[in-house]
Amino acid sequence: MQQAVPTSLPVVVEHGSGYAIATTGALTIEEGELIAAVIGNPHWSDKSLQELQREQGPLAALLQAYRAYAERLFEYLWGDFSFVLIDRSQHRILLATDRFCQHTLYHSQQDDVLVFGTTARSVAAHPANKSALNPQALYDYVYFHMVPSPHCIYQGVEKLAAAHLLVSDGSHSNSRRYWLPEFHETLHRGEELLQKDLKRYLREAVRQQLVGQKGRSVGSFLSGGLDSSTVTGFLAELTDSRAPAFSIGFSAEGYDEMEYARIAAQHFGVSLNEYYVTPQDVTDALPMIATSYDEPFGNSSALPAWFCAQLAAREGIDVLLAGDGGDELFAGNERYARQLVFERYARLPGACRDLLAPAVKSLPGGVPLFRKAGSYIEQASVPLPDRLQTYNYLHRHDPAEVFCEEFLSGIDTALPIQLQRDIYGQVSTFAEPVNAMMYLDWQLTLADNDLRKVSHMCAYSGLDVRYPMLEDRLVAFSCQVPSKVKLHKGNLRDFYKRSLRGWLPDATIDKKKQGFGLPFGVWLKEYAPLQELARHHLHNLQQRGIIRPEFIARLQMLHESTHAHYYGEMVWILIVLDIWLDSVD
């Protein structure tokens, strides 16, 4: 059996007639009929399975759950995990990811061969696959700045989306979603009691991440925002302030949050380790980070996440707790509030809209107030989730202006927006728009983007990472808080902030959301070595027949003359793409 992806971890291998499986996690084989491998930290609501896992480990519990419940086992399973289970007696293979896909799983069905693995490269390396790049995925990357599930950069390979089960008989595979959240819009308890519940669930979620960590050094990411400060605060309470925090800063106006990280660290009595990323750091690290990912990945905050993880590794940390997920559970993204403003128009009776739209359109456009009214109606007339992409590059620029004609001829340009409609539509019939938008973000912002960013940068630094905000009981609690309470009168995180007022520092609660945003666009205008790196790869990309050379030239001009951050982001996306393509050429 050939090892497709190098690893320093011990690899357990099992193979027999018709199958072969290797893992760095746990693997077991039972009486030659059931073979299973699992990574992560599965948990069970069934008490007998809880006890079995305590005594014999997660694989024993998984196999017993399969024997008892077959595919219904997901009614009792939670936690972070991915697993494969082979039932030779039934000629059946099961692949599954947890509710937020904290551990990725790729698969490929080639004739009567099912290939699977936790990396795209390991699946693409199988002799049954051709390892050719998928042009549609390249387009999707420019649209989303990553390749969203279930698609993959390699033709014939797919990513198993969050909360999905794939069942195969070896020749045919079918996947389905096994879990959907239940959102409630009625307040069944007094809000004061809910606020106490939130704090209790948050503390328990952090405590849960410490289970099984005896003898390992635990720390936390600390950006100074709500969620990282919350995680750091409860970790401090649970460890008597022995767990250190790690933060990244930037010497660029409007990007540095170190002040707030220091406030939170001092408030909870935590030792704060700081590192300031420089333009030279970006120049040196970008090629390494871009090529470390399985697929093109354009989230620029991967770079500060890597420097933060490196800082923790140097200090002897084994496990980092991250605050990702809070904004997507408790309504912390600006777009949620903005879209509700447009939803007011969308909820007007059709007859009113039919009268109002032409009346506003007939007003003189030279008057600023009238112009704003026209723009409002134009945007409000676009339904969700399409309206969320109003400022996407490929909606503000015709794809024919961006991509080469021959490349674009084989692309379904409607596929990205259809993917969003499909995800949004899974809950929009019973969930209010705020909850439906957050659910969409669970897949596209968390599973496919932020979690992939942080998990990979930590693994690349030799660390484990855990996400307390995604603990299942906390997630279930968030679904019971009505959206109008989470986002009261357009105030982001209103319920969350009022619940933790007096425990978190006031400065933390009152600050604007930021995070580890990288000032790449600003530095690109000022730092010559970074400019040279960008010029080289943008020139190289012009030769690939994907992006039009004239668009790249215009993009550089727009970055230099107008909005450095907005257009600098697209420059980053294209540089990363070329670096990644160089690594697989």
C-alpha cells in the first residue's frame, strides 16, 4: 500500500480482500466483518455508548452503535469527528463528517472502486484517479476564495459536506444530510434565565475541550474580540489562569487589535504572548502557506493564524482553543443586520412593491436621497441568499471581463449562487432570515473556510485545535434563542453582549468586530519585496489561460489608485492561486 501523503505520525494499516485502509487515528477490525477508523472526538447521548467509549474507546462505541442502530446512529452521535466504517457482510461502506465538518473527508467513485481520505491529494493520488484539475473548482475558488463542498479542485473527487453521510456498495455511492438544526422563534423562558443559561453553556463548552488533555499544555487564541475573549476567560477560570493566550498584531492603522487582547488578558489574569507580523513576514511565508493547502485557499488571515500557532508551538503548547463560530451562532456578522433592512421591503405586499418601484425609479437620479432610494429598492428586489453576494467581485464584474474566453466556455457561472440557494433552502422554509443566513454561514464561512484555515495552520505547526463555540449543546441552545433576541433592533450579538456584560471587560463588549485581518492591500502599496512577489505571480498567471491579462492589469491599477483593501484582497486571491498552481504543475 503506497503512502500518498507524508506524515511523521504513526500510520496503522489494515487490508484484505477488496479493501485497504490506513489511518493516523484509531482503527479496529472485528471478526473480519466490521472495519472502522475514526479521527476526532465523537460523543454519544446514549448512556450505554458513553460508558462503552469510556471503557474501550470511540471505535468500540461506534461499532456497537452501528450494530444497534445502523444508519440511525447519528441520532445519538455528536462531537467533532470523521469516520469510515466498512461492513463486509453487507458490502457497505459508510463515510461521515460531524455537524460542522471539523475534520475533512474526501472521496472518489471510480467504476467499482471507492477511494476516500482526509486530504484531497491522498484521494487524487490513487491510480484510479487522473489527478486532473477541475476548471469549475478554479472558477468557484475565485468566486468564494476557497473551493466549497461538495466540490474539489481535482476532477472526480468530492468533499463530504458538514453533517453528511455517504453510503456506498463499492460501485455506487449516495450522500445525504443526516442532521438539520431546529430553530425556535418563540421565547419559552424569561430572557434573564436564558442569559444565565448562555454563560453556563459557554463554560461547559470550554470545560469539555479540556477532557482528555491531562499532561498536555493548553492555550488559547486571543484576538481581543468577543469569542476569543470568552474562550480565554473561561479557560482561565477552569485552569486558575495557568493557560496562556496568544495574539497577533499589525503595525498598520485600523488593523491592530492588540490593545483589546491585552485588556482581556489583564482582566482574566492570563499571560499574553504577542507577535507582530511584518510585511517581510508576509513575503517570506506566503509561498509556504499557499502550497501547504490541499486546494487553493485564499483566506488571507490564514497567515496570521499560522504565525499565532507558531508562537504557541514555540512556547510548548499542545492544544489551542479557538473562538470561531460565535458570530454564526449569535448573529455577529454585519450582513445579518444589513439584510434585515432590505427584508422590510421584501415583506411588503406585492401590490405595494409594484406601485413603489416604478414611482421611485421615475424620480430624478441627480438628487442623493432619490438615488439612495432607487439603490435600496434595486437591492431589496433581489431575494436571499442571492443578495448576500451584491459586492462579490464576480457580480460587480462580468465573468467574461475576468476569465479567458476558452476557459469560461466550460464553466457553469450560475453554479456558485445555486449552491448557496440549495444550502439556504434547507432551512428557509421554517427559519427566519437571520437564522437561515447563519445556517448558510455554518457551511460556507465555518466548515469550508474559517475552520479549514485555523485547523490546517495549527496542524501545520504541530498543534491540535478545539472549537468550544461549536460544542453541540451550545449550538442547540443558540437555536432556541429567537433571532429577534439575538439581533435586537439591528444590534449585533445583542443577547450575547447583555448576557456577558459585567463578566467580559466593557471595552471588549463595546468594540467593533475585527479579528486577525491582514493589511495586505495596504502593505502591497508600500513594501517593495511584496510588490515584486505580486508582480511575478500575476505575470505568471497571465500565461495560464485562466484570467484575462487585461483584467489583471486593471486590477493592479484599481488597487493602486482606489480602495487598497478591497482590490488588494483579489490580488491576494490571484497570487495564492498562481503559487498553488506552480506547486502542482
